[in-house]
Amino acid sequence: RFCLYTFTVLSNEMMDAADLKLKERVKELKCLYDLSKIALVAGNDLSTILSKTLTILPQAMQYPELAEVSITVNKTSYVTKGFGKSRHHITSSIGIGKKKNGLIKIGYRPSGSLKARSPFLIEEKNLLRIVARELSLFIKRSTIEENNQKLEMQLQHSKRLAFVGELSAGIAHELNEPLGRILGFAQLIRKNGGLNEQQESDIDRIVKASLYTREIIKKLMIFSRQMPRQINPVNLNTIVSNILYFIDVRFQSRGVKIVQHLDPN
């Protein structure tokens, strides 16, 4: 009778242990399945993947009601609410090869139901490594997609610059001819003389505006590669005076007087 009783007790204990292991394996498989679903829905949205991983990992642990999770990727942390109180941590690095992007950590909050100093099962540690590896692959895919988007934006920017260059060249050619006539007639009127002080000032403004516009057109031509780049010495006083000359009207209407003192050298 004693032997039969002992055998029965041992059989029950073995069945309970097997049942416990089976339940733990089911939870781990469900965790990996849920992780794959999250990645499928979120696509390359890494922030969403990491945030939702926090909610599914505790459910795969032996004590889900006590489990807390922290995921750090590229100096950005995602943590469950009670992680600061957790103990008995297990960790796994996130990264591919020698490059490490972050760390994933699971811990338990203190409780009387934790009977062991290290309450984590070997299978749970293996699960954490698998999850870390999957997250590493998600990060790699997200990085590749982000780089592709940057390259696409650079390509589009180059195309826009090329279009602006062609447009600038066309505008410059169209403006050069009428501008030359304006400048020529203004200089002709000045040369003929017989102008009063106000007329002389107005003609001077026309000539300066024409010369200033011609410089802008020249810059457009250089920008569109219609003219070779040239590096020449310039008189900064002339440039400053021309700029102030054209903005002076705006300030005069507001009662502001500009006084310039430029060093001859």
C-alpha cells in the first residue's frame, strides 16, 4: 500500500510539473505569435512595436501579475509602470553582431509568492533572447527603410534643384533684354541733361535698380550653371550702400532714418 501511495503521489507531481511546463510553453509561443502580429500591423513603426511589446512580454512569464519590462533602444526607453519597483532582473542585448542598439530587461515586483532567489525559468531566459533577436531584426529593417526614405528625399530635392535651375535660366534670359533697354534709356536721358534735382534723383534710382537687378540675374545664371563661377574681389561698401539704398524707402515711410558710416578700407 505504501509503495502504491508513493507511486501515485509521484505520478501526480510529475503530471503537475508537465502540465505547468506545457502551460509555460503555450504562453511563450503566444508571446512570439503576438509579437509577429504586432510587427505585421505596425510595419516599420518601431515606436509602436516596442510599446506593444511591453504589454505582451509580462503575460509570457511564470508570474505575469508581478512582471515588469523595460526596453531601451538608441537611448530611448519604454518601461511598464511598476518597473522601478521590480527585482530579480534578467536581461538580453538588442542588436545584430557587434553593434548593440539597446537592452531589454524583465523583473518581478517583490511578493511572497516568489519562492526562489531566481524565479525565472531557463525557458523564459531563452524566450527573452528570442524576443531581443526579433526586435533587433525590426530595428534593422526600420533603419534600412528610414535610410531609403532619406535617399528618396535627397533625390527629389536634387530633381527640384535641377528644375529650379532650368527655370532660373529661362527667366534670366527673358529679363535681360527688357532690363538692358530700361538701363540704356535711363542713361540716355541722363546724358541729354536738362533735368531738375528730383528728376536726376529718379533717374539715378532707375539706373541703380537696373544694375542691382542685373546682378541678381547674373547670380541666377550662375545658379543654373549657365555661367561659370567666378571669384573676384568686391567692394563691401558698395554692396552695403546698394542694399541700404533699396530698403531706405521702406524705413522712410515709417519715420526711420538710416545713417551709414563705412570704413574706406
